[in-house]
Amino acid sequence: MAGKLGLWLLWAGFIAYILFLAPPLHLEETLTLLKNILTLQWADINAVILSLFSLIGIWLLIYSGLLFIDGRMQWIPFWPFALASVGSGVLGLLPYLALRKPNTEFLGQKDAFLQLLDSRLYGVILSVSTIVLLAYAVNLGNWEDFIMQFQSDRFIHGMSLAFCLFALLFPTILTDDMSRRNWNNVSVFWAITLIPLFGPLTYLCTRPILREHSDTFQETR
């Protein structure tokens, strides 16, 4: 109960911080930035900001690799929160983390979608994409401009903090996923959680494949 309350307080606190304490929102510039990103007009976008935006997407895909499987056994499905996260990032994800119940089981069969998310190839593709994005930011990014925008622009500021929250929240779902795979190893857990981004990516690349069960799964939702 305390954990769920903490997640709700984090969700509300993050919203309050962004609305009242973060740097001002430059709406026209933000809309132009999003338009240029989505229409692939990247020439005038700082590589650091473009990479950060893309890495938020990587984080959502990492969480999807665990939570669509988790949602199979929950009273509430994950997919509405996944859709909400596409537009709001970690704000769309936090309510699901607060509402879900601890779950260490998986019953029934995996459909093609879950088989993809459960495959090690999925983790490898995300890992390679992440390395490319980081190399792009390091080699071509203007870090002074990014720092200035982080300090003065609400969208960049909030997106940067959301990236950090994704890393901090990952342990809340890792234990259950490891238990579903009979991989209860404390050393592995800490190695994954203490290495931001690449820890979870390594987990996706190395975790045992989830075993299917012939038991009839009755949805509780």
C-alpha cells in the first residue's frame, strides 16, 4: 500500500512540478520542434534533443517488453496506458504502476505480439538503436545548447526528468518479471537496476524466455 501511495504522490508531484516550478513553456517553439521531429525535418534540431526524444521512446519499448506480459495477468490491461505514454511519457505509465498488483505468474499461451516482446532479438534491436542514438548525440550534439534549453524550456526540462524517472521506476516491475522466469537472483537484480538504461537493455537481451502454460487462463478484468 505504501508503495502504491508513493507512486501516486510521485505522479501528482511531477505534474505539479512541471506546471508550477519548471521553466516556462514556449508553446510555439515546442510545437515547431515536435512537428519537425515527426516530419523528419531534423537538420535544425540539436542532436542531443533529438536523441533524448528518441530515447524516451526506447524507454517505453523497454517497459512494454515487461508490462504487456504483466498486463495479461492483471485486473487492468496495460495497452491503454501504453497509448497514453506515447503522448505523455512517464505520466501515462505511472498510473498503471500504481494500479497493478504484484504478479509473478504467467498462464496461457503467448500470441505473436507477446512472443516478439519476449524474444531476445527485441532486446538486441533496442540495444543497437540506443547505441546509435547515444553516439549521434555525443558526436554531433550541442551540449551547451541542451543545458541552456534544459534550464529555460519546460518541454526539454520535463523530458529530461522523465528520462531519469524511467530509470528510477524500472525496479518496481523487474522483480515480478524475474520471478515469472524463475530467475530470482539478487545480484542480477542490482546489476540491472544500478546501470541506467543499459541495465534494462541487457536484461531484455539475456533474460530466460517466458514459459507458456497449458492452463486455461481466465481473465479477471
